[in-house]
Amino acid sequence: MGFLFSFRHKRKATDRALSEAIQNIFGYRPKNVSIYELAFRHKSAATHVSNGVKHCNERLEYLGDAVLGSVVADFLFKKFPFKDEGFLTEMRSRIVSRSNLNMLSRKLGLNKLVRSGKESGIQGSSIHGDAFEAFVGAVYLDKGYQFTKNMIIRQIIQTHLDIDELMLREINFKSKVIEWAQKEKKNVEYKLVHEAENGKNGKLYTIELEIENEVAGRGQDYSIKKAEQHASRKAWEETIRDLEGNNV
């Protein structure tokens, strides 16, 4: 009986602390704090429920990704009425990129709320960006679409993002490809398929980018890193961006 009381007391204290943290960051108290607790539970700290399903934030991440993509697409469509579809797609991709969501999670302090297991060892990867998306999914379930939309635009995009800077930022296509591959659980490999002496310019390198063992892009340059960027750009513009554009 004492153990059960102690467990309930600790759970209430944990819920209260999480609720207060969300209120401090976003100015509102959750209705259903358990959804938010789940949003910050990484799969490495998951508990199993019936039929082997993991009790972690992956399903909320899926939902939050869709909601966030919809809100950002609507925001950009209205902010840039004379820009074409390619520009809007690229800007949305920059805003919802894993590196940008990781940054936002740290900037807002959401990273401090993430629970992960000892075996995760991935603090430099996508764990915080994933939790950010899961949090958006939790807000949507707890408060509805309009509340979530207003929060994302007013308290995240307009407060913590410099849209003009994002427009001018040079694109690291290799990072974009790797982020996409991590998100979609695709195997990506860069292969040096040819190198040739080219007089005073030195060696000319040819790199092929393979996704799931199929060539998706090829690039050439006198630097291996630049050749990888060229291959990544070709793969992104000819294959991956179309898939991203359909993932709203």
C-alpha cells in the first residue's frame, strides 16, 4: 500500500513538473499531461504494451510531422504570394529540417524534457528534433488544430526563426540527404567510383550516391567533399524533393 502511494505521489509530482515546464515555455497548461509525457519518451526509454507495441513518442512524431508540415506550408503560402511551388517547397524543407528542429528544441528548452535510455547515445542526432515533432502532435491532440497552428506561427516561427536568413542560407545537400535518410530509415552510401589526373587541376573525383543500393545521383569535382555535394544535390532535386513535397 505504501509502495503504491509512493508511486502515485512521484507520478503526480512528475506530471506537475512537466505541466509547469510547458506553461513556462508556451504560456498554457496541458489538459492531458500524459500525452506530453509520451511525446518526450524516446524509443530507447520505451515501455512495452500489448502486442509488443512500444510506449514511446514515435506515433506522436508521425502525427506532429504531418501537422507541422501543414502549418508551415500554409504560413509560407500566405507570406509569399508570388513565389512558385519550388521555392515554397524548399523553404518548408529548411524550416522542418532535422537540424533546424534540433536547434529549435534546444532553443526552447524542450531537449531538457526528453527521456532516453542509456543505450541511446545519440544526443547529437535527431532525438531532440523528433521530440519536437512529437510535442507538436501532443499539442494537436490536447488543444486542437487551430490552437496548434497559432502556437507554431506566433511562438515558434515568428519568434525563433529568421525567415530572411533561412532564404539566404547556402544549402548543404549532403546534410539534407542524410537527414531525410535517417527520417525515412533509408540506407545511404557515397562511393568513389573514379578518379583521374587532370593536369594542373589535380585529381577529378567522381562520386555516386546510392540509396538502398540504387544510384540516385552522381557528382564530379576536384574535391571529394564537393563531389559528394554535387551528387547529393542531383539526388535531392531529381528524386528526394518530389517525395518530400508529397509528404505534407
